[in-house]
Amino acid sequence: EGIGFELDKWGCPVVDKKTFQSTREGVFFGGDAAWGPLNIIWAVEHAHQAAISIHAYCQGASVADRPAPGMNLLTTKMGLHEWAYGNDYNPAKRQKMKHVDLAERFKTMSIEVELGFDAEQTAREVERCLNCDVQTVFSDKLCIECDACIDICPVLCLTITHDGEEADLRGRLSAPAPNTSQDIFVSGPLPQTKRVMIKDEDLCVHCGLCAERCPTAAWDMQQFVLQLPYAGRPAGEKKGGAP
Ligand code: SF4
Ligand code: SF4
């Protein structure tokens, strides 16, 4: 009241979740001030979104028109069995963090309790990475249905079968896919038999063996890069306007 924009029952400004604009045109909020405590990652994202709105507002453009994000996929293949990422997936359990001895901890309140991983533990942890930024990308037109990728997949997440309704398909996979909140990948019809390639992303460890084994490069391991728009700069454009 008296400051020109509405406050909610918690005394926080009422803010549009898309534009970050308050009920007073040209006044923007983000972070804790807008929606209460969140983490620093959200605070940074709010600032980016608010900056996009402020830029549009200063240009006389609509703050509701948001620039779309972009994406890029780049093959990581470097040779027959060589990838630009570490594909040697290690199924070992998470390394146990070492802690400062309990008696030591009581000597001062400001002591850092976790000692961190040593070099050997760090190397093991790195190999547990599932490389979620590296995607299995499938080209149905290239597939000759030789089944080599199905045979080699260590977690049985690939299946070639006749197309059908999703519930029916889930019951016909090499390994059951009971998690219905995770979409399954279903390719277009394969050139020879019109069957489809199905992949359960829940199981995939991104090892790249399907792509190494495939004789026609129908599978490829491609790195996904999300391109975010910034204030006055569309997604994918570098600083200074270069693409
Ligand atoms: S990347 Fe590895 S786990 Fe994933 S589908 Fe290919 S062979 Fe299977
Ligand atoms: S290895 Fe390649 S060609 Fe053979 S079934 Fe798999 S994707 Fe198709």
C-alpha cells in the first residue's frame, strides 16, 4: 500500500511468474523477495528472466513475448571406439565421504566436517557419471535391423518390435519399463520390416556401446547443449551478436 504495487499475505510483492513484473508496470522482482526462500540457482534464473523483461520494457516491447530457448546436438564420435566423453561407466557405489574425528569437531564450531575425496576416490566418482548431457540419437532410416545394438546393450534397454499402444509396448520390451513417468523412445518405422526401435531411457547408462557396435551409424552419441536466451540476446547468439 502506498508503494504502488500489491503485496501478498506474506508481505511479498505479487509477481507474474513468467515476466517477473509486479502489479506496477516497469517494476520487477525475483529471488527471495518475490517468492520466499529458494536456492541460489533459482535466484540466478530469476535475475536472467527479469533482465529479459527489463530489456524488453526499456525497448518498448511486450514483456510477455519471451525469446525461446534453443539446443544443439554435436556428435562425440572421434574414432571407431573413441568418444569425446568418458564412456567407461563404473557401477561402483558412491564413495564414502571422510569426516573429521568427532572429538576434533567439538574443539571449534567453525570446523569443516567433510574432508572431501582423495585423488583415488575422485577418479572413481568421475567414472560413475552417467554423462546425461550425451544423448543416444537414433536415425531409423539407417537401421538394417541386425540386432547388434540389442545384443551388446549391458542393461537391456533396447528392443525392436512391432509398433503398438504404449501400455502394450511397455510389456514387450527386453526389460520391463514400469516407470510410466519416464517416456520411452519409439522410433519411426524401420526401413525393412516397419517394426520400431524402442529405448527405455530409465535404464540407459550412456556407455555408447550400441553406437560403437552399430555397422551403419544408426545410433550416435551426441552431446546436448541447452542454449539460453539472455536480455537482448537470442538463444545461441554469442556476446557481440556472433552466431
Ligand atoms: S548407450 Fe549403452 S546403455 Fe544406452 S542404449 Fe546404448 S548400449 Fe544401452
Ligand atoms: S546395430 Fe545399428 S543397424 Fe543394427 S539394429 Fe542396432 S541400430 Fe539397427
